[in-house]
Amino acid sequence: MLCVAIWIYDQYYTYAIVVLVLQLLAVSLRLYQVHTNRKKISEMARYSKEINILTADGVDEEIDCATLAPGDVFEVPSYSGAIIPADAILLSGSVIVNEADLTGESIPTIKTKITKRKIYYDYDSHSQHTLYCGTKIIQTRSDDQDNPLPVHALVIRTGL
């Protein structure tokens, strides 16, 4: 804006107006892009489907994904193409996920359960055990292939 003011003061009116219009156009386009990106991210976070959670007494209960809260243990959907509804720590089994929407990597990522030897959980250093909200499931695998049990994860963050 200071440059535009100087050009106007030096009577470069046409140049000042052209630069001002181009700058306003660039800022407007950038704001539109940020708005659409935030809208897409919030739509991913508001993924609304039914999901099974484990209650405190060990009973499966079906709830809406929008009501998930940190501390809930849910059954990871076993069908391909399902979307993970919240950031979660994998507690059992393993999951192959497509994180291309988040990271841009085209190679699927294998997520394994967190072991009992881990004293504490760190979001950044234990990414191999973390399922991220909005990623798509390719395949789930139970710990025991002879007696397949559901794969479970603990919610650590929600998008709401």
C-alpha cells in the first residue's frame, strides 16, 4: 500500500491502480482458497456414520461418529474404503491405510498396535501406531488369524 501511495504521489496513477487491482485480486483468490480448504477439512472431521464403541463394561454399543470423544475405544471398520472418524491409537491388530489425502504419499501405510512396553505415548514419535482422522482404510488384520477379533483403537483427538 505504501508503494501505491508513493506512485500516486509521483503521478503514476495508471501503474498504481493496476498494481492495486492485481494485489486485491491475489489476496481475494488466496482467501477463497483458504476458505475452501478449511471447509473440506471440517467436512472430513464431521464424518457422520455409525460406529461400534466398547463401553466401560465391555459391551459393544453403536453410536454416531460425531459423538466420539477422547478416551472412547471403537471398533475399526473392516471394510475397504471406510474413513477413520478421529485420531486414534491402534490397540489391537494392524491396519493398512491410505494417507494420500493428508500427506500426499501414494503408498499405503501399515499401522501396528502399540505395545505394552511403551511407557508413554507421543503423538509425533509414535505415528506408526496412530490412525489419523480422514484417512481411508484399505485392510484390517486381527492379531489372531485363527480366531479373528475386531481391531480396536483408542480415540485421542476429534475434529470437533
